[in-house]
Amino acid sequence: MKSIPPAIPIDKLAARDDCKLSVGTRLKALLINIGTDRKALYKVQEFYEERDVEVLLGEGVSFADLNDDALGRALDILYDLDLDTVYPQIALATVKQLWIIEQFDDLLPVHADTTSLTLFGGYPEPNTSEQSDSNQDSFAIARGYSKAHRPDLKQIIFGLCTLKGVPLCANVDKGNQDDHTWNKENVPRLFNLLDEQTQEKLLYIADGIWNSLRKMRYTLSLGSLRASSCVRT
């Protein structure tokens, strides 16, 4: 369990409530439970009754501190945070603790790709008249290029960036989002989420990335960005 960063970075971002334990400690307790013997929220306290809680979570922590009310309030606080910002910080802390970045002498190969999730049933058509260029992230279940070969069905798009199998960032997007547009939006988004040390070594690998980069019109400086395109065979 030592591989889970102690008091994960959420503690730096989350407001402290009146609970004895920090938000990060309570969420760490949930992660340990999910990864070993997943229980419903109201049974997590019972899970820790049979374990050495201080070894897992720190001195002074007891199973009684991990009741469903305390854990539920931690989840409420997590929900109110900007998870698109919080998660990459947790991911970076994890890859640093696991010494993944040090395994590469030169570039850090970050692989980026999307997939579609096909949905069945009736969903209202998105009101495109209400969407503007300033609201490009509007989420919509819509028809688009289907990687499941079901163009007759509506879908949503999942995007993911990984470093040696560890997810660095992810997002859920509208069903008609194409890979070129996703890459165009994702490259600066990923770049801004990384610290300066990681930015300098970033190698962004994705399908059709060159077409995506040609379409970029950002004032954002990406001078140290390197990109490579995956060739389909």
C-alpha cells in the first residue's frame, strides 16, 4: 500500500471539513478497499475492523473514523473540485513515486487516443443553435464516426493519455467529436496540466497528429512539444 502517495494531493486542494481525518486520507482508505475487497460504502468500516488501520493510513487512525458519513462527505468534497485539474496532479504524483519518469533517459512517450461508446435508446438531438465557439466543450450524445461500426446509433467519445500504461488525463466528449479536433484541443490541455520538467521531455503519440497540429491556431507556446503519428498497418 506504500505505492499510494500519502495524503494524496487532494489535501492541498480540498477544504478541510470538521472530520477528524483529512479528505485525502479518507479517499485513500476507499482506494485501498476498492483495490483489495470492494465493499459498499456502509460496509467499509467493517472492512477496516479486521485490519491494522494505522499501518495503512497513519498513526492515530482507527476503523471508527471510517464510517459511511465521513467517507460520504469526502466524496462530496471531491465532487465539488475541478476533477480535470485534480486527477492529472494525482497521476503525476503517482508516476513520480513509482519512478516511471526516471526510466526514460530522453523523451517521455505519452500515448493519446479516443474510443466511442455506443448508446441504445432515444436521446434528444443536441440544440446546435445554442452552441457557440466559446462553448466548444458542450457535451452531447450524438451520431459521429463510430469505432464500433454502428453509425446508425448515437454515442459519446472517451479520450485518454497514458505514460507507460498509467493514465495521465482523460475526458468524456460529445459523440460527433473527431480525432483531429480532439487532438487539437487535447495537446495544449495536456501540456498545461504538466509541470515544467515533464513538459520538456514530452513526446505526444497519436493517430493523425500531424493533421491535427496543422489546424492549430493557438497563441500558447508549445516550443518543446514533440509529436509522432501512429501509422496504421
